[in-house]
Amino acid sequence: MKLNVRHLTKIFDTNEAVKDVSFTVNAGEFLSILGPSGCGKTTLLRMLIGLIQPTEGAIIKDGIDITNYLPSNRGMGFVFQNYALFENMTVLQNIEYALRIKKETKAIAKDVALELVKKMNLEEQINKKPFSLSGGQQQRVAIARTLALKPDIILFDEPMSALDVATRLSLRKELKAIQKEFNTTMIYITHDQEEAFAMSDKILVMDKSVAVQLDTPENIIKNPANKYVKEFVVDNLKIKIDSLSKYINI
């Protein structure tokens, strides 16, 4: 077991943003945390990475309680929704930055970055700065920069919400390829049912700060835990399929 989240709760003033959420993630799994805006999924992710501290509960990684660890000591990478690239740096400089500031990795920074530029199909953009890149290219740079530090868990906060459909479909394939090649555990925040079902080994469905079902995509379709899961997940997916079925033989 790579990650064991136990009874995680976060209260802001009187607002219970996350309530008693527990789940596990195995090494190499792709877990999507699926829910509508305001359900607490981003707050949950920020507790996992260490950007905010939980009110209650524990985060256990590889058998070690990391609840109070600094983000830099958790062995996790975080791909932000807005990419958070350095605008004054080139693609190559962005990717190698975190390696260059660490004494133990400074000597290999450029070699590692060049390899990731190749793997993420960014050779033609290597000397460009973020403002001249498309949204999809910026996303690839953000992912490459995270991979440079070789985290054993990567967390994504709705990273494709601002991208066009074609780019999103392409990046889905790339993320799955990265998961397989690097054997990286991935935790992915989304409000998009189709996206979650296309990529995930398991899905954690949230509703109003509570985790209501954790299961494989197949089992969620066959056995939704309650009316909310059926309506938010199963019925919405069926509506999408039905809207296209008259045009495509499926």
C-alpha cells in the first residue's frame, strides 16, 4: 500500500470542507477523486501534498505518518491547475530548475531535463518561454518539471480544465503512458465523469465534503453506492453516450 488516508477532516471556521475521508491507494495506481465544484476534493488534495494541515486525521505513506511533514519531504509532486511555470525561464530551464537548486542533483539537472523534453515531445519548444506555448504544451512542461524530481506520487488539480478537447484526449494517453513507464502512483482531481472513467484504476466519488464511494470504474457503474452516485456518475455518463449514439454505431 502506497498511501493510507485515515479519517481526514478539514474545518475552516465553521465550514467542514472535508469530513472524515478515508481511502487507500496502491503503488502504481491511478486514482481519480471525482465530484462537483465545492465538494472538498481540492482541499483534500492540498492536505495530501502538505499545503494545508488537516484538522483531524492522518496521512500514511509507505507505512510512515507524514501528516506533519513539509511538502518538500513527502516524496510527492503537484501539477497545479494553472501550471505555475516560471515566465522568465525557457522550457528547459523550467524543467531543470528544481534539480539545479538542490546540491545533490545540480550536476545531472540538464541531462535529466533533456531526457524529459524528449519524452514529453517538447524538443521544438525547448528554448521557448511559457507565454509562447499553447495550453497543452504548458501542461507537458509542468508534468515534466514534476517528473524531474522522481516523485513516487503525483497529484493533479484539474489540470485539463482549460484545454481544448483534442489536447485533453492526447494528454490522457500521455498520462497513462507516464504512469506505466515510471510506475508512478497518480491522484487526479476532476469534476468530469468521462475523464475519470477513461483514465482511472479506481475512483473516489465525493459529495458535499464526504467520500461516498471508492471502487473500480466497472463496479461504480454496476453497483452505485447510493442515489447521488447513480445520478452524478452513472446517469450523466449515459446521457453523454445517448447524445452521441444517434451519430455513431456503438
